[in-house]
Amino acid sequence: MELRLLELRKAKNLTQDEVAQHMKISRQAYALYETNQRHMNYDSLRALAELFAVSIDYLLGGAHKNAENLTDEELRLVRDFRELDERGRASVKTIVEFEYSQVRKSKKKAVG
């Protein structure tokens, strides 16, 4: 089974060491995953899918990049959102909720 680890890691501009730290394993252990010389357990697959914001299916070579079929821009926004602290997340949520309420209001006016 051909994994997409190298492609995904390079797309995020991460080193093997940075990915290994995220997974709490050694760089050497991660390198074995990336070169398909060692198989991952479910927890490792899940951690990598979360890090790269893709589905486990896509990570394992499947066709679907993410379960929600998000665009690259949407995926980038989700990854950026995850990096924010609580204050930053609260600010983003406030803005999104306000903008969404404006869209709903204009749709109601158009219908009514």
C-alpha cells in the first residue's frame, strides 16, 4: 500500500522530525512509515490524518482527500484555526457567526 506521507509532509513544509514529534515517536520510526517499511496502527493513522487535514482513506492512497470535500482554501483555514489560541478562536467564531447571520437575513429578504 503506497502512503502519501512524503507528499503531504512536503506540502506542509514539515521535516520528518517535526512530524515525528507530533506523533511522539522517533524520527527514525517515522521515516520507516514514510518509506513504507513499517505499518502504522490506527492511532498513528488518525494522528497523521489530523495533522495533514485529510481522511485516513486519502492518507492510505484512496481517492477522497477529506471527508467533507473541502477546498484547499477551506482546509488551510481549518488548519490555521486549529493553531489559534482560545481568544483567537473566539474572535473568528464571532466574525463567522455575524457574517452568516447577514447572509441569512439577505436570503429572507430576497424570498419575502
